[in-house]
Amino acid sequence: MTKFEEKVYNVISLIPKGKVATYSDVAKAIGHPQAARAVGNALHKNPFAPVVPCHRVVNSNGYLAKNFGAGGIKEQQLRLQAEGVIFYNESKVSLTKYQYHFPKESI
DNA sequence: ACAATGACCCAGT
DNA sequence: AACTGGGCCATTG
């Protein structure tokens, strides 16, 4: 477990129920604005599958990750819907409505 | 230490 | 709107 991943999981657990955040935003929140990719990498491992609400993290288009682990994007979609998030398509959410902006520094 | 990989992002065509 | 290419960052072989 690296420090970087720790921060990632940490900020992600801050996302309130019924809201979503982009990889880019998460990256910014941990002080690495250009590390969106690394964030996705950290999530792919997802050591704390049930603990960290990784299903609340989407890409900048509002789409879910294609290679989502832990049951696939289908599972992710169900979890989000269960929290009150409405989907545009099979796997797209409205960022303007549900995107959560992290407080100044959430590290 | 080097090269390759990936749940990404942005700008250009 | 869809496709392409280049750039970023951390992890892994």
C-alpha cells in the first residue's frame, strides 16, 4: 500500500452518497492535478472493494469505466442508482447534477 | 534502472 | 459526434 493510494482511497471515501466525482477531481484533491491516470490505476487494484465507494468515481464524460472490476460496470450502475443517481444512458450520469467538488484540500 | 501498462484527460481533425 | 495522438503519473515485470 503506497502513500499515493492511501490518499486516493481516503478522498474517495469522502464522496457523499448520491454524488459522483471524476478521476481528475480526485487527482486534484490529493494534490496531483495531472495524476488522473494513476488514480484509475489505484482503483483498479481496489484493495478495499466494499469499503471504498469506488462506484462513485466516473471519467470526465460522466461515463463509467469500461473495465470496472468487482462485478463490472453493471454492478457500479446498480449501486449508484440505489443511491438516487439517475442515468442518462446505460452508463452515463449527469455530471452537472451529481458531480461532487472536493473541499479545498481533502488530503 | 529501464520499459511497458492502464478504471484517464485534453486538444486537434 | 467520433477518432487520433500526445501527455501525465504511479505501479509492475
